[in-house]
Amino acid sequence: MAENKETKPTWQEIQEKKISMVKERGSRVLKINSPLSSTMFNILRQFDMAYINFKARLGELDGISHKEGEQLMEEGREIVMAFSDYTEKLSKRIRFRYYTPREISEFMKNDQEMDSK
């Protein structure tokens, strides 16, 4: 009687899948050196999957209202800004140059323009 077991992918198959994923649009490669970064990367990966589902359910019946979606995204932006501020603070303390991501710089610039109006 033959058992119907799924075989685990080989190391080579896993590597081929990773190489294939790297070639996809929007993919990023990141070398992680600290346990905290590893944890944050795991959270980020799950956030990215949740965000896709969030966008699909935004404004849908039994989904998420646009008002609630706006509030959730504002909270997310605040978290990103706080982490950027923390990274800048840490970098200054150890005399390491922190480059504010372009998206944050543009958001801050647009936010300041809106405040001046």
C-alpha cells in the first residue's frame, strides 16, 4: 500500500524559488544581521500580506469602511515615522549616517506644504 506523502522541497529547489522571487517586480533582498531586524522583517512580511487583503476589502460590504481604512493607514504612517526617527536617533548616537527614505522626505514635504496653506 503506497502512502501519499508530500515530499519536502530539496535545498536546491528552495534556492531556485528564492532566485525566481528575487527577479519579480517589487521584490527586495535584505541581509539581516540582528535578531531585532529578523523579528521586524517577519512582521513586515506579514504586514505586506495583510495590506493586500486590506486593500481588497476596503469599501466592500462586510469589509473596511474608507473612514476606518484612513485611520488605520494614518496609524501605520505614524509607526513608520516613529521608527525612522528612532533609527535616525540611534545612528546619530553612533555617528552612522542615516539616509531618510525618499518616501518619508516627500511625505514630510507635502505635509509641511499642507500646513502652510
